[in-house]
Amino acid sequence: MTTSNVESPAVPTPSGVEEEQEDERKRRVLLLILLFLLLICCCVAFLFLRYLAKPQPLPQLLPVPISNYPPAYKFSFVGVDGPVGVAGSPDNQRVYVTESEGQRLIKIFDRSGNLIGSFSPFGTRPGDRELFDVAVDASSRVFVVDRYNNVIDLFDANGDQLDGIIAPNVTLSKFVSQHISGSLPAGTKLGYDAPNHLVLYQLPGQAEQKIKFTPPDTNWAPLGIRFDQQGDLIYTDITPDLHRVHIIPAADLNGSWATFNPTIREFGSQGNGNGQISFPYDALTDSKGNFYVSDGDNSRIVMFGPNFSYTTFFGFGSGDDGLNLPRGIWLDDKEHLHVVDAVGAVVRVYDVSGTAPQFLYNFGAPGAADGQFNYPIDIYMDGTGRLYIADRDNNRVQVWSY
Amino acid sequence: MKKLFFALVIGLLFIAALTTTALADNGPHGGTAFTSSGSMDACASCHRAHTAQTGNSTLLKASSIYGLCTSCHDGTGAYTDVVDGIYNTTTMSSATKTSLTNSFGSQEGLQGDAGAPLFGGGFVNTLEIHTDPGNRVYNPSLSVSSDPVVSGHLVDDRTAETPQNVWGSGNYNTTTQASTGGSNPTLALTCTSCHDPHGNAGQNGSGLAIPSYRILKYTPDGSNGYEITSAAGAALFTTALKPESGSDATSVPDIVGGSLGAYSATVLEPYGMGANSTDNYTATSHWYTLNTNNASGFDPFLVALYQGHGVTGTMPWTSVTFGPYDPVTAGLHGVSYQRPATTNSTKVYCFNPTTGPASNPPPTNSNCTTANGFTQIGASFDNSNARLGMAFFCSQCHDRYLNSRNGLTTNTTDLLFMFQHDSGAAPSAGSNPNVTCVDCHNAHGTSAAATTLASDPLSGVNGDSSILKLDNRAMCVNCHSGDVGFTLK
């Protein structure tokens, strides 16, 4: 009898199987890591080679925005005469630009800078209007300040005039409704001729009518307008000796303008002391409820707390962070305050997210070349991070991007 | 690689940060109180020591004067909007308005009211009544319209300074019966040609800088100094305008020395614009009497004289040689200077203060002590005689236009401007006051137009209204409707 010593095939023990599986898993993980590293190296190499071929600012090279770096100039909208105001639609597809020269229109552009259309306040000729700031609310309604007539005109997205605020608590529709003792039918055109103290209206199918209007409150000289996150309208007022900031609640703006009687809050006083302002151009608020006022003739930004109490000022002085003639301001979602310095011909950016405002950087320079400014006045940032800057004396709107 | 890349980027940003320009800033205008306690920050609102965008001693931080001025005076940073020619809001105190009303009349006294036109109009648009012949100035009860400027002083230097003809100046060519060379002198203007943004353009009786009406300069840039002076009254206007050529030794004395008929001279635009090389004084002497009893018109005149002509001379009563211009010497001795007979002529300029140092008293020549007020916009211009001051200011460039009421009947022998309407004299009360330049014209610009017949005959441009306040010749009808038999409706 022989004994067969045939070895049975090696049967992996349970522990051996696990080791093989573990090794395989490690190989795969390692391969993935290598592939990932290779991909990163390729990306870095690509960016580096791209930079060497055409040096550009970091934000433009990297796929995601990096904080605390200035934006890059992209291109310009042309075909505007002395642009002084710029704002965009909520869907980021339209840009509205107010002109101070030429025909003095509000022009509508698409994102590429193609002119879509233009409009102007009803019943006015170029010499009868002096358009400045513009803002668009969440409903795509366009608000435009006409400095000449002391009015905040209201248009729909296509430029049809809907109404206008001609005194702190008087709208065109309210005044005309009271005059005709009835509601205004849809399609009624409304306008204002301040030098001759006339309100214009034209009912559908009828001839234009004029009504004498004596402002009930002469302390009314709006200049800059912005919307806050709640849709409240913040506007500056440069009535002599009464320079200040007003806030119209969103509820009043979204209600019937024929019964317009807002509860307006206001703050600030005229002067150059703490908490005082002189020719404020723009005012806006941050996520904490603080207010920032572009204090034009005092060459600074004045900050107020949520309860309108004076907090501090900044941007005053020499050096990179010093403002010459601050005009339009804009706060981005990182709480970086962009200030257009009209005479300095730059945009100065301050970080106001912390306990104290910190200067970050400037961008732009005096001149007429790409990325240079000649009396920039207003600024607007859309939801994609694009900056639009009204470059008045270069007759263009510059587009920058982070 | 990644570290290298970021190191490279950070390095580049660091370099960029180092190369960013440093700017000094703050405050608009200011400059009226340069005291040790006053803030000098205001200087930096317009000027840069090392990073200026304009030269020629201005060191402006902006690329153009007009652009810098209108960054505020477009309605956003000042109440006077020179772009559209309006007061955005009421700007004047009641006292100022009262004095202006006294000078200009009740309607002009409305200047400074919110929504009213700027007295000088605008550079892009103006608010005009246009055609109402009964109201040459703004009246809030009337319908007005704002229209583009069609005639004005071109001051926008954002692209290039454009020389413009200075109508009513220059020499007269008797052959062509036109201004020399067929055209008038030209000047390139900007805001600061007439205005001093520092607010110290005027001078008081002691020669000290003082604020002036609308911060207008003592004399416009380019006018080369004083050409025209006037008596406190209308005495000097008994004769007509200074001839641009020929001798005034006989019947047409110079307007400046008109009351001093014992002296005469042949004058070829002695120190006016554009004719400096044609001085040709042949008479023995001719007295120019300026600024009696104070020196306010004194130094600027000498400055212009020296700068324009390089004049040196000898004080006739002391034989002290003067020049090149020395304001200290002029101030000490400042009475009378005689041009040396180094050319073909002798010329005496008589400045006539009544006081002087004991060691160097004023001359005793009675002609030099004749009272002869020298009213200039910076010297004695105030709101109570604003109309007259503006007339003299304008006349420093448009020097052949200034005329008294007698110019209606007196031949100036200037064939181009032989007879002229009253265009500047001492203010007078009554129902028929003299008129001055600004009664009919806007300094900045006007939207009033002139059709073919009424177009400016000098410019020859159809529609050019010569910055008149009303269309065509409505300005004439404004005062003379009764004279010509018109019935106003």
C-alpha cells in the first residue's frame, strides 16, 4: 500500500485572500493617486506654460477666484457718451448705462457689449435731463437719478417709463391720480419737467397733458442709488446744508406707487467732522447692516453702524489707500468694498469683513489704454463676478473680472 | 513645480506692489486759508508733486483742466453745474443776492436760485428763454427750455486745446479794412483762463489777494494785461475807443489817457494781444493813468508790460532806471515810468498813487494826480458793481468793444468798429442805465441761435449768435421795442 503524498492544490487561506485583495486595492489607490498627481502636474505645467506664453494675473489663470487679488481687465463697452452710471439686470444678461453727454440716454447692452436698445425719461430732450446713477431691483425695474430734474425715474426692463419719485413721498402717478381724481389706466405715460414745474402725463389714446407741480418739500436732491440685500432703496441727498442718506423700504417700492407714502429712514449730516458727509455720491450696506457712504468732497468713506450711529471713516490720506474723489462704490460677496476714485483714476478696494476696514489693493491707472481710466465714476458687479466701471472721459464702460 | 509657480506669482505680485504709484490726496478746492493751522490737504485734491498728469507749473493730477473741474461741477460735487449751466440748488446768501439784485436788477438777482440758469450759461447746455423779448434773463414764471450750446467759449481741453478767434481784438488793417491778417488773434481757453480755483484771483486796494466774483481772475490768461481802464465816472468815455493804428495826437485821444489831452501818442496796440512787435510810439509823451490812490492795478499792469514788451525805463522825476520788472522797486517808487528813447519813441506810463516814500515822493505833475479810478474785476469788483466789473474783464481780450454811450455818435476812426453801442460804463441809476457785456451775452455759452441775417458778421457762421442770451436780435427788442415801433404781445 502506497501512500499518495500528492499535494492538494494550494488553497488560499482566508487570510491570504484578504492580503491579495488588500494589495490589489493598494495598487489601485496608488494608481489613482499617481494619476491625480499627474493631472495636477499637467494642470500646473499647462498654467505655467500658459503664463510664460502670455503672462496674466493669477485670478485669470486659476480656475477659481482667489481672494485679495485684483481683477483683470477683460474688454470695454463702447458707443456711450460720457457714461456716469452702470447697473445690471438680476439675470446678469443686461447692463444699463447712463450717459452724461451726447443724447444723454440710458443704453442697454448685453454681456458682450452689444447695444440692445436705449431709452430716456418721458417728455425730456437731452438738455432737459442730467442722468447719473442707475440701479436695478430684483424685479428688473430700472431706477435712474436725473440730477437736473431732481427725480428718481422708474422704468421697466425695456425702458418704458413706469413712474418717478419727484419728492420724498410724491410719485408721478400719485400726483396725477390725485389731480384727475382717479386711478391711472395701464399705458399712461408719465414725465417731469422740473425747470418749468410741470408734471406731464398722457393717458392712452389721448393728448399729453401738463399739470403745475410745486414740490411740497424742496429739501430733495437725490444723487446716488443702491439697493440693499432686502431690496430697500438707499439714496444719497445733496440738498444744501442737508447732505444725508435716505432709505426707502422695499415694501413701499413694491406697493402701489399711486399711494406712495414711504416711511423713510435717514442718517448723516453735512460737514467734514466725524459722522458728517459732503456731497455723498453713493451709500450701501453690508451683511451686518453697516452702512458705507462715499463721502465725495471729504475724500473718504464714512461708516455707520446698523443703528445709523457713526462708526469710523477710512480711505482718507496719502498713499495707495488714499481717496481723491470717491464716487461709485460696490460691495462684493466677500465684503470687499470697491471704491471708484474719479480723479485718482483708479478703483481702490478695502476689506470691510473684519473688525476694522483694511486696504487691499488698487486696480487701474490714469490713461486711455486698456485697463486705464479717465474719470471713472460708477461701478457695478454682477452675479458672475464681473465688474463694470463707467469710464466717463474715455467714453466706455470697462469690464473687469475676478 | 507648484511651489515654483506660486513663488513666481507671489514674486510678480510683490514686484507689482512695489511699482504701484504712491498718491497723496484729499479735499476739493480749499486753498483760501494757507495758514499754519490750516489744512494743506486741499492742495492734493488737484495737484501732485511727482505723479502729475499735466505740466506747465500746474502739476495737476488729472489729464485736463476741464475734466478735473467738471468732475465736481457737473452737478455731483458742487452746486454750480457748468456743464448744463444751472444752479442745482440755491447757492447764495440773501445778502449776496440782494447786492447782485442791486447791481443787475431784480431778475438777474435770481441767480443762485435752485434751478435757475448760471449767469454765464453752460458749456454743453443752457437754460434759455430764447425768444421772449420782454425778459432777457431767467424768469421762473416763464416757460424755459434747456438746449445744446450753439455758441460759446470752447474750454474743453480734454482732447486738445483749440485756439479760438478773439473777436474784437487785434490790429486793424486799413487796406483790407479788417483785422490784421484777415483774422483776429486767437487764444486757447480752458476753465482757468478766467477762473482761479484757489479763490484768490482778485486783489484788494493793498494789492493783497482776495476772493473775487465767481473766482474770476484779475485778468484773463492770454490777455497780456490791462488794455482798458476807466474813470470812476464816465469822463473818459467822452471819447471813443482807442484807435488801433494812427495817431491819437489830434482828435482821437486814447481812451486811457483821453482826459489828459495835453499828451498824445501814436499807438499801435501797445500792450494788447498779438501785436507786441508793432509798438511805435512817436509822440513825446503820453500819459496812462491807472489806479489812482492805490496800487491794486499796478503790479499786474507792470508785469504784463514787462512780459509783453520787455519794457525797461526811467522814472522821469528821479531818473532811476527800472526794469526788468521789479515789483519791489515798482512798489516803492511806483508812480511813473518813462520808456527810454532807445527805439523811435518815448513813452511815459503814469501810475498815480498819491502817497509815496518821503525820499521818493510822487510826481507833482497834475496830470498824474487826476483822480482816475481803475476798476477791475479783481480790484474793486464787488457785487454792487458787478456789471461794470464784468465789462472790463471781458474787454481785456475783446478790447475793441468797450465803449461808452457816446460811442453811438463818436467816430472811433477804427473803420471796423467805427460806431458802437454802449458796452460798458459806470453803473448809473435811472430808467436808462448803461448796458455792459453780460447784459446781452453769456460768458460760457448759449443755446440762443441766430439765423442768416442775424448771424455774427465777423465769424460769418450761419447760426452763430455770438453768445447772445436771446435768439436773433431779440436782445435789441428787449430794450428798444418802443424805439422801433414794435408792439410786444
